[in-house]
Amino acid sequence: MPQTIKNNKSKVFTPGKIGNLTLRNRTIRSGCFEGLSPDATPGEALIEYHRKIAAGGIGMTTVAYCAVSKDGVAFGHEMWMREEIVPILKRLTDAVHKEGAAASIQLGHCGFFANKRASGRTPIGPSRKLCLFRYSICRPMTEDDMQHVREDFGKAAKTAVRAGFDAVEIHAGHGYLLSQFLSPWTNGRKDRYGGSLENRLRFPASVIKYVREVVGPGYPILVKMNTEDGFKGGLTIHEAVTAAQRFEAAGASALVPSCGFTARTSFYMMRGQVPIREYIKSERNPLTKIGMALFGRLIVKEVPFKELFLFDHAKMIKDAVKIPVAYIGGVTSLANMNQVLEAGFEFVQIGRATVRDPDVIKKMQSGEIAGVDCDHCNRCVAEMAATGICCPSETKGLKRKEYK
Ligand SMILES: Cc1cc2nc3c(=O)[nH]c(=O)nc-3n(C[C@H](O)[C@H](O)[C@H](O)COP(=O)(O)O)c2cc1C
């Protein structure tokens, strides 16, 4: 029996444009690392995961963190872009397209918190820095290193286009390499890449500019960036406003303002509970396991969840640029989405609500649900590192509390 369409007048379900790409609606599934690329190679489960999200009504799904080179990975089961994986990625994008959605891929480099055991190389970063998250010290990058990384971003973007992706999302937030350059906490350089904001922006902006040159005008480049790092001595919202304008000038087609620093405030970007016990259980590195057991509660701060927790800061970014801005952070209901679109955001990125229920958009459009009952326990984060992303409440068959 056809379902009644109650909410189809909402702007959420109208098409929107990023660069030369038109999405069927205003929703984008955010990059949420799936943990479904064993041995750094995307598997069948990854294809099926994104096909399902696409079938659930999303406008565009983002295949999460793909390193631009092997030395940019955080886990051994994280993919890095290379020719060999193009055929399987092509099957993924074909499957998503068949369901009527577009596909994007998040490209990045972990910089100082890259995993030496997985990459076999000493991590690189803006400056020499001890990483407590990895118990490693990175090597400061030379200008040659920067040139290599720039080229790796360009090559990865070109490969993504060949694999059928409709867009790429450059990760310049969450304390990944480009955000490490922006953050005074990780960038102590004394040359033209450190110090003033203008200098700290030089390398990240040059990467965006280079990717734009490689993919040509019109191809959608989203840039996920920080509104703030979330601790004293990190990037501030006022600096982020300038960074947004600089990224726009460098060739970004859309911005995704987020926050947090993986190696220091890893749950700040999500808010809600910190599932330390599950996290320790899922950790494969024995040293990190012990460290987390001893200092986990001290290192990883719990910040309470609030719906639309990034609204004010994201709006400051939106008001400073002309390109579309996708709101992200604490979207759980259609009312949330309506609110951000009414405020002038062009798109909404959604993470955990789609983990909880991949059909969320379809169900909202048909009027079946008004929101998702994700309780932000964040155990999906532990699952992603262990067996692959899922909502454990769902897989354990706990009763849902969908509200009308
Ligand atoms: C399991 C999980 C994995 C994530 N992995 C990534 C990632 O690979 N890249 C990224 O930029 N953000 C990642 N995030 C953060 C989300 O994209 C998003 O910024 C955050 O969860 C806030 O959005 P939400 O409230 O809609 O979940 C992840 C979040 C979760 C819950």
C-alpha cells in the first residue's frame, strides 16, 4: 500500500546544487568511517552499506575517510586511494547511482596521528609533536613533503572522478593534516607556513587550489573544516571565518563546518557519551589499549549532546561566504533540517541518524517518522573500529522508540 506523503512540501525534499551537480534533495550522509575496508581495500560490505543508505532516500552519500596515500592512514583497515581499488569503487558508485543518489568520497591525510604500524612510515606533521593518541612523534614536513602531499590529493581526486564519484570532500577539519596546519597547537613552524593565520592557511589553501586545477571548474569539491578545535590554544571561530573565505577563494564548491581534534578532543565533534569500555575492547594496538584504560577518561572529555549543537558557529561561517554551506552536527529530526534550511544553509549533513536508521530520509519524506531515536551513546564509533559501523542497539534487537 502506498505510504501517505505528509512532509513533501519541506524544502528538504527539493533538489539542490553543489558546483555542477544537482542532488535530488538537500540531505548528505556525512563521512562516518565504516571500517569495511579490510586490508585497506574496500569490500563488498562497503558497497552494500552505501547502496542501502542511497536506497534510504539520501541525496548524496559520502564514503568516509579515504587517505590520499598510504602514509595518511589511521587504521590498517582504512582505505587509501590507488588504481587497484578503482574497479570496486566504480561498483560502489554504480550501486549508489542506481538507487538515485549521488556519491562523494572524503579524502584526507592523518598527518601527525597517522598509524606507523599500518603505513610503515614515521608520521609527518607541520611540526615535531608527540601524539599521545598514538604514542609517536612525527617528523616536521619539508616543502618537498608538502608538494608530495598536494600531488597526492590531486591524484586521489582524479582517481575518485574515474571511479564515478560525483564529488570529493577534502578533510580540512577534525585535526587531520590540513587542520593541523591551521591549528596553533600542532603548527609551531617559524617559516611562511606557521605563525600568522595567513601563514597557517597557506598549505591547506594550496591543496584545495591544486585539487581544483586537477578536477577542473564545476566539479564539486566540498571542504570539511573546523569552526574551532575545542580547546585553548587551538583554532578559534574567528580564525575559522577567515579560513572559510580563503577556502572559497581557493576553489571550494561547498563548506561543511564541523569541529574537534581527533588526537585530543575526539568526541567533541559528536557530543554525547564516551563509550570508553567498548572503545578499549575494540582497540587493536595493545599500547593504546593500556593507555586508554589508564588515561581514557582524562584524555577523552565527554561533552553533552544537544540538537544542532554547531548551529551558531556554522551560521557565522555561512554568513561569511557565498558558496553553499552544509550544516552538520546533531541533526536528528525533520524539524532540525527545516530549521537549518530556513536559516539559509543549502544542505544538511547527517551522521549518526543514518547509522541508526539508513531509511531515515525516505521515512521522513513519507511521513512515517518525524525523527530518529539515536541516543548518542556513540557505541557506533567503537563498532566502526572493531567489526564495522552499525548501531549496536539496533543489531542487538533493542526496541526502538521512534516518535511521531
Ligand atoms: C561512527 C562514526 C564515524 C565517523 N567517522 C568520520 C570520518 O571518517 N570523517 C569525518 O569527517 N567525520 C566522521 N565522523 C563525524 C561525523 O561525520 C559528524 O561530523 C558527527 O558525527 C556529527 O554529526 P551527527 O550529529 O549527525 O552524527 C564520524 C562519526 C561517527 C559517529
